Amino acid sequence: MQTMAAGVTKANSGLDGIVWNILGQTYVPKQLNEASFAWHATLPPTTFVPPHVHPTQDEFVYMLEGRMDALIDGKEFVATAGDLIKLPRGIPHGLFNKSDQVLKCLFWVTPTRKLYDLFWAIHSMKEQNPPDVVALSTKHEVNFLPPPAAA
């Protein structure tokens, strides 16, 4: 893991020019060291991060523009520009752009653990199909939850 360099990561750029496609969303890593990892995310309309748990990390999402619907520990929340979503380790959560507008936000986790490597692995998949993404995620300390049972 690299040591964090002092300075500014400029708008519209990320670490080493990296831009990832993660399940139809665009992630641009902004900061990385062992203690924390931050990335800018653009979620097109109707995209989402399925419900999952980080057993070894706390996660945060700072809303820059748009509306994020969140399911956190079974409760529904809405966040808009300027809001901070707090997702403590071990708490199930899913994040959804249910709107017809692009959503932009800054995510970060602490500590980094295996998340940076997971994003590289997902981005590098020939086809990001759900069963393979779920299996890969489990190996990187992110546990996706099964879909709710049909009523």
C-alpha cells in the first residue's frame, strides 16, 4: 500500500488517471493509503449498489449532487447535496439512484482493507454478471446480501 502524498487531487482526475466502470457506475479513486480510501462516484439514473455488509470497514458517502435513496439496517433514508451517509462496519446497506438525474458523491472507507483491489478486479472482469461479482466481493471482505424472499 502506498504512502499518501501531500497535495491536491484535481477535479476530473484521479490517482494515476484511473477511472473504473463498476456495475454501470463510474468510480475515480481520489486518495489511497492503508488507513483510508476515497473515490468520486457517478451513478446514472436507476443504478444502485445492492445491499451488502462491510465487516471490516466503516463507509461514508458525501452527497455532491442528486438524490440517493439508502436502505440502512432495514430503514429507508434519503440523502441530497451536502448530506453525509454514515455506514458503520457490520451494518447492512444498499444505495440507490431511483431518480432520472445523475447522482454524484464522494465515498470513503476506513480502513482500506481489500476494497481498492476489489474495484480493480470488478473493473477488469470481461462481464460483470451478478453471481461472479458477489463471489469476488466475498473474497475481498464485502458480503452481498441475498435478495428478499418473494411474497
